[in-house]
Amino acid sequence: MTFDPLLKKPLFGAFKGPKTDTHMLGPIQTVDAPMRHYAPNEEVDVVIVGVGSGGGVLLQRLARAGFRVVGIEAGPFWDTERDWVSDEAGSEQLYWNNLRITGGENPLVFGENNSGQGVGGGSVHWAAFTPRFHPSDFTVHRDTGLGADWPISYWDIKPYYEQIEREMPVSGPPYFPWGDPHGYIYGPHPTSAVPNTLVDGCTRLGIRVSSGGPVAINAGSHADRPHCIYRGFCIQGCKVGAKASTLVTHVPDAIRHGAEIRDRCMVARVNLGKDGNVTGVTYFDKDKREVEQKARLVIVAGYAIETPRLLLNSACPGFEQGLANSSGIVGKYLMAQAGNVVMGRFPDLIRMYKGPPANSLTEEFYETDPSRDFVRGFAIQTVGPLAIGFAKQLMASKGVWGWGMRREMMDYNHYSAFGLLGEILPWEDNRVTLAEGSEDKDSYGLPVAKITFSLHDNDKTLIAFARKKTEEIMWAAGAEDVSQEARYAHLVGAARMGNDPRTSVVDSFGQSHDIPNLFICDGSIFPTQGSANPGLTIQALAIRTADYLITQRENVLARRGGSGEAPPPSLSKELEPWGVSGRGVPRLGGMSKKGYEKDHQHNLEDERAHQHAGDDMRMDVVGPVGTGGG
Ligand SMILES: Cc1cc2nc3c(=O)[nH]c(=O)nc-3n(C[C@H](O)[C@H](O)[C@H](O)COP(=O)(O)OP(=O)(O)OC[C@H]3O[C@@H](n4cnc5c(N)ncnc54)[C@H](O)[C@@H]3O)c2cc1C
Ligand code: SF4
């Protein structure tokens, strides 16, 4: 607030909080429509537990399609103007910081590097890298004998990828060569020093690299959201509103179409009726009062930890080992990606905080290569830790503290950082269970999640190879000192989809095998995870689930189950959020399945040739070819 020293009062008047039912979501974006409120004793069509990445998109679609829908969210409805700060320490509130018990041989770290809480969920703090999965991700078991297969193929999800890429929207190069090659409607972002180091290192080693995206950050204004201003606080929420999160992309449209969001309300259990269908949920409201919300359909979208936790906490007669868990699979096959960060110190100024950390990447090592002694692969991406995160990484990688840490921190502006994203396979013993200690309860008295995580042989060999390759690229870029921190990112799985009710929890639309009017719509339904960041796929699947529900409406609402048939591709313009269409035309339509299969073998051979190429070979940098909205 600015003070006039003479008048001794604020020049622009005191900052008044928003009026009831208005929300500031950025400097120029306001949800000014009054939110609908259903009475607690009123049965609604759908309750969605968690308004995050998956839940936020689904809420918007169902509201637009005329469902009476309530989203119940454990965290706050952020007012970005008032609640958010462009500051690392001040942004810890964006994370799910409640107690979780972690164990196994490679315990995962929770809190600040994990799931989100509050409307928008993890899409509020994500870096917004948005690559698609490759076609091979859907047939991992068929191709390698390890992991699992999806009950759908890449070609089933492709129309949904194209749709959600418009809705976020995703900025990227005109040609992205890996997986099913495709291009982006919005042009790529310009590069800064960190992306330049990845491009330099890859180019010197003959590795193809994409620059300027794909990222869900505006390279041009879009509807009522502005162009990115390149100040680097993306993981702190992006106060500007240029980065896509469901809070700014889908929630406003959901509210305008009659959805209700109850924030700061923690769902304690999903309730089962005598007829074997769910009847709604019980939650603790803002004042910790227990409230029951009846619904004809319940969709759990709470993240790969909280979704299995809620199902396990909802055990009841008939489902003693957890709701919808006749298979015993709920909680099992949890996955994290290897997320080692490699840091390199350069003689020149880098300044990692300049621009979004998500900018450049290579997927050259994504596919299984028979010449390596592990299956599947990894991606390498730019990351740009801010000062606190960087200090923690230095401590982990170099063991420095005290004066040694201060000395290293003086060189912060000379560091660049790459993150590898390695595909860890789904293993039965990597799982979520309920903690059993009498102390292991949250503030509502609910047992917290206990997570057990250990690497298996394939994972360890893959990570060792990926780490070495990432370090090689950093050295090749001209670093004079390279170190790395081992870490994990992006939890998915633990309630996986499949065709067989004995080995999976839900079908490909997220519908529970056991209970026809219970769905799951978040990353927990992934059978495998590839080496692509999961957010785009979570949101694409959310549109697919919504399409299914809209097509099957009375079948599922009347608790008769669905027909199991795939809905038509979701390109229906009337259900996308306001402001999406009429801007930009895709430059490339991608490839047909037949074309992909023909090219796939050729690409693999090509990739291997590049991997073994000599040091002096110059490779393509994919984008940028100009910036700005398309
Ligand atoms: C630092 C960081 C950077 C990342 N960067 C990327 C990236 O660049 N690209 C990418 O694709 N992914 C990225 N991710 C991962 C991404 O954020 C998640 O994969 C994604 O948001 C998960 O979506 P979801 O729908 O499964 O769950 P969430 O988005 O986490 O939504 C779950 C919501 O449910 C709520 N909830 C849970 N339990 C309950 C309950 N019992 N009652 C009521 N509400 C409940 C939670 O509060 C939360 O809001 C990043 C993650 C981190 C930590
Ligand atoms: S760099 Fe761009 S996307 Fe990131 S916080 Fe700033 S405006 Fe938002």
C-alpha cells in the first residue's frame, strides 16, 4: 500500500477484500458471478471430492452440461490478489502440508514438493510443462513384459489432448518430434539462459531438443488472461494469471454455469447405501462441523495419496478393506517419477529466476532402447530453483552448510539446473495404506496416509543412466562444476484403471468396477506414467470422463451403471470454457495411427543413430521460431 506522507492515508484507498461471491483470480480476471448454493439436505446430481487438476476440469464440464454439481475442496478458494505473494517462503500454504507417514527403502518427501491444496490443487503450483504421453506408454507390459497396459490407447485420448491444449492453452513449437509428432497453436516462448544451456549441451552432443514449450503458459493474451511477464514465480502460483491452473482456466466458467464450490471442507468418507450404490459424502466444514451431502453420483479427485486414503477410510460392511476395493488394488502400484536435479555452475551469468523454469526439454531417451540394460526411459527438462529451493539442493548434493553454503549461494546467479524425469514402473509394494498409530491422525481425527516406496532394479539402472546422461549434457553446455540431488516428482497410480476388475479399481472412464455411481478422476487412475509430466493427461482424461457421464447421464445417475461405450471425441465447442475458440489455428494436425506405426520404427532407429553420433554433430533445435499468440 502506498502512503501519502502529508495526508497520512493510503493514496489508493485501503485494500478492501472482495465482496461475497466475487473472487480476484489475477489482475484482470474476476469471477463476479454469484455462486449457486445448494441446501445441505438437498440431493445434488454430482459431488466432486477435490477441485484440483482433474476435479476442476470435470466440475466445469458437468456444470456446463447442466448437472447440479458441488465441488468439495479441503483447501481455500484462493483470492490471488490478496492471498498470493511472489515469494518462496510465503507460498508454502499452496501445498498439502498435513501429516503423511513416509517409509520404504526410498522414502518420498512430502509437503512442499508434492500435492497441492486449495481450489486448483496441484495445478496452482505446477511448473506447467505439458508434454503428451507417447503411444508406447499405453502398451508398456505388452512391449516389455514389465509394468502394465492401459485399457485405452493413445489414439483414444488424442482428441482430448488436442482439446485441453486449446483450453489451457499450451504454447510450444510448431513441430514437436517425439511420440506422435504434433505442433502447437500458440507459438513458443523465447528462451533465457537456463534453456540456452540445455539447448547448447544437447546440440553439442547431437541430441534433439525442443525449446519454448510445450508449457501451459500464455505466449500472448488469451481470453481474460495476460501474456507471461517472465518473472519466474510460476511455482508460487503465478499471481499474474498467465500460467494455466484450473483455478483460472475452468473454475470461473464452472461457477458461471451453476457449480457450487465449498472450500475448506474436508471429506471424511464416501457413504454407501443399502442397495450397493453410494449416497453422497460426509465432510467437516470450515467450523469442523460434520455435514452430510447427498448425491446421485460421487467422483473422487483428491490426488494419488488422498484418493486411496479416502477410499480406505470409507471402509464399511460389504467393503471391509476399503470402499470399491474388492480387488485389494486400492493404494497399490503407486508411482513417482525419478526427478533428479543436476546443477551446473557456469563462468557467465545465468540467473535462473529469469523466466518460467519450464521451457526446454528433450525426449530423445524416452523409449525403450534394446542397447541399454533397462526398459523404458526418461526426459530431461529445464528447472529453475529459486534461492531457498536451490540452497536445499546444494545441501543435499554437496553437503554444504554454514559458511560453505554461504559461499556457494554467492554463485547462485551462475548456476543452471536440469531435471530428469525418469519412468519408475508400477510395483505392487509401492503403496498407500492407512497409518495405524494412535498419533497418526489429522486434525479431524482421520487416520493419515502411510506411503511405502522402494526402487526396483529396472528403476535403479534407469536412474543411474539418466543421471549420467543429464550430467554429460550439463558438462557439454560449458559448466565448470556439476552436482546432482536425487529426488522424486509427480505421484500417480494407487487406484489404477483397467479392464479386469480383479487387477484394477476403475475402468477407462474412471468408473468403479464395484460401485456404478462412484468414479475417480485424477492421477491415481494411471496404470503407468511414462516420462512426461502427468498434468495434461489428467486433465485430458477428465474431459473424457465428463463426456462419458454426459452421454450416459441417466444410466449412471439412476445407478444402473453405464453402457461402457466410448463417447465421441470431445470437440464439442459448446462445453469448452468461455474464450477458448476463435483464436489461432493449429499449424499441424499430427499423425494418424497408421502413419505413426509406420514412422515409429524409423524414428527409433533414427533416435539410436543420434544417440551414438559424434560430438561435433549439430542437431535440430525444435523452436522457437517466433513468439506470441497464434
Ligand atoms: C513443484 C511441482 C511442480 C510440478 N510441475 C508440473 C508440471 O510442470 N507439469 C505437470 O504436468 N505436473 C506438474 N506437477 C504435478 C501436478 O501438479 C500434479 O500431477 C497434478 O496437479 C495432480 O492432479 P490431481 O487431479 O491428481 O490432484 P490435485 O491437483 O492435487 O487435486 C486434488 C485436490 O483434492 C483436494 N482434496 C484431497 N483430499 C480431499 C478431501 N478428503 N476432501 C476435500 N478435498 C480433498 C486437495 O486439496 C486438492 O486440491 C508438479 C508438482 C509439483 C509439486
Ligand atoms: S514467469 Fe510467467 S507464468 Fe511464471 S509467474 Fe511469471 S507471469 Fe506467471
